[in-house]
Amino acid sequence: MMIAPTARCPKWLIGPMKDCGGSISFYKYMDLVLNDPSNGFYSTGRLKIGKDGDFCTSPSLGNYFAQLLAIQVVQWFSDLEKAGIDSKLLSLVEIGPGEGTLSRDLIDAINEIAPALISKIELVLVELNIGMRKRQEKVVNNLTGVKYRWSNFEELTQKPVTGVVIANEVLDAFPVERLVFKDNRVFRQGVSLKKINKEYFLDFVDLKPTHAIDQFLKDSKRLLKIDFPPKDICFGWITEWHCDVQTWFRRLSKVLLNGSLLVVDYAMESKRYYNVMRNNGTLISYRNQEANTNILKDSGLCDLTAHLCIETTVNYAITNGWKFIGETRQGQALLALGLSKFLFSLQNATSNNLSDSLERRESLLRLVDPMGLGEFRWLAFQKDNSNDLVLRNRFLEEPIN
């Protein structure tokens, strides 16, 4: 196999690769290039989010996303209050807060919708990477009138909270195992170090599957009730396994006593995910607003992301004590929360603010674009230690005209 000349191994990665004998699993590779304390794309704070960054997220397009999401968050908080659950504070927990803009905009929106709630809630940000936390502090430290703090799963497990947990574009960045199928055999994809003319390059290598991978394949056939892998796949058909998602739900179940969890992420049904035509999985690299299927290029300088399988994700949640509420596409969720009213209000713009209104309209439409952010899935779960908690999920209702 000819090695792509762009897949050069950065100097910082040569040592860790050699320490492991020259080959590591793709899971380990993805974890290193994203989370290595000194060189990872996330941990160093090298990631840039927004129109001028590596990629756009819903919160980076303005505060409309937060204003709409806040309608649902306020509803959940109100329902928790009505349920009479004994809790000094209701917590709004954001996991992987990115730039911190969603947390800030949610608090601002809640203050507008239900100002009496602000004194009753606390904002909790869960961020593992120091580089990203420093950027979040610059944004969130400007908040006034609300309690806020940074925490981690260990601390929250010791003192569980009641409230709402948001995980927006978090799980897609978890390191994944890549599975390669050849002649009715499955391999664990690895990444190997190759030296050519005194230069080091990265290339893929097939490794022996772990027991966990074998078990995942057996469990998936039983759970999904589809051919897995699908029939008539090509030689070298590849897919991914989000092996850390189950552990994430298990740990999170110890963090929340009562309340709701909203996961917003790239996701698709198993029949689309494990499709014969999807022969290279869903993994993709992002840098400077450009997507690239060469996932070994510019290690540590790019984002790597893989879609979730909806049924597998839901199963992991249910088996770890979560009640599945429902799921829908982001476009439908935002329409159900009143996006059309926001669009209508922009029609009355005067010539003085026409340019601003057009820009806002474009941002709103991007949030529901079925070819982009509108295809994101909203998956809602509930934790209920009293067994009689009723939460209204407005984002799953019929759209508001």
C-alpha cells in the first residue's frame, strides 16, 4: 500500500508510537491526537469554533440556538420544581462546554424567560481539557447574578445534583475503535509508524480484535436485528464502535439524581450506520471549515469526529439506569420550540437593521438546514429516583406556527 505523503507523523507522536512497538490501535491514536496534554487538538486549546474557526457549532452561529433551547430547559426546571423534589439548587450542567458560549447564552435566555429561576439554579461546567477551560473562563466569568463552577464526574458523583444535563456535540469526539472486515474476518484497525528516507509516516495496520470487540459484534447482532456486518460488503469494509459511550452513561447516572439529559450530536439509525454503501465508516477530519477523509493528516491539528448509532446509544443509556424519552432531528426540535416565530419577527426589520436581520435569518436557517446542523439528533433521557417524575418534552411536540 502506498502511504499518502500528507500522512507525516509529527515529531511529538514518534516517541509514543515507538514506545508501543511502532503500532497502536486507532482508538489510542485518536485519543492522543485529540487529548494529549501537550499536543492534543482539544487539550491545547488549539481548536477554534465558529465561522472563522475549524468548524461551526449551533451555539457559534449566535444566541438563537440557546434562546430556543432555553424554552425547553425552563420547562424541565419548572417541572422539577412542581414535583417538589428536595434540592437546594437546581443544576444546569454542560458537559464539554466548548467556548462557553452556550452556557452563557442559556443563562441569559433563562433570565429573560423566567428571571425568578436564576437565583434557584447553578451552572456547572464539566471540562477535562485545561486549554478549553481557560477559554470558557473568559466567557463565563462575565456572568452575574448566577452561581457557577467547574467540576468533574468524580466530584459530582460524590455530591450528585438535580437538574438538567446538556451534552452538545460531545460524544462524537470520543475515541472510537475502527473495525475492518476482510474475507469474513474482523480486524481492529491500528496505526503504524513507517520510516521512509529518514522521514516518519503514519499508515493503517490490521490488529487482532479484542474480546470486547468480539462481544460488541455479538451484542449488536442481537440488539439491532440487522445483518452486521451487512451482506455483500466490499473487502476492507470499515465501521466504528463508540466503546466509551456506555461507560459515559454509567458514570453520568451517578451524577444526576433527578432530571433530564439532552444529547445533541451527529447520529443515525443502525440501518443507515451499518450500511453496505458506507464502506469507510463515518469518521471525518475537520480543519479550517474543510472536511477531509484523510484522517491521518495533520495529527493533532485537526478535529476528528464519528457519528453515533442511535439504537446502540439508547441501549447503553437504558442499561445504565436512564429512561429514554425520545429523539428527533434538530430542525424539528427547534421548530417545535418556536423557531418560526423568530423568523417571522425578522420580517419586520427596517432598512436600518436589514443587514443584521438578514444575517440572523441566515443563522436561523443554518440551524435547521437538513444538509447541515438541522440533521443533528436530539436524544432525551430522564433520571428519576422517585419513579413518578413527569417532565414535559416540548421539543418532541408538534411545531409551533
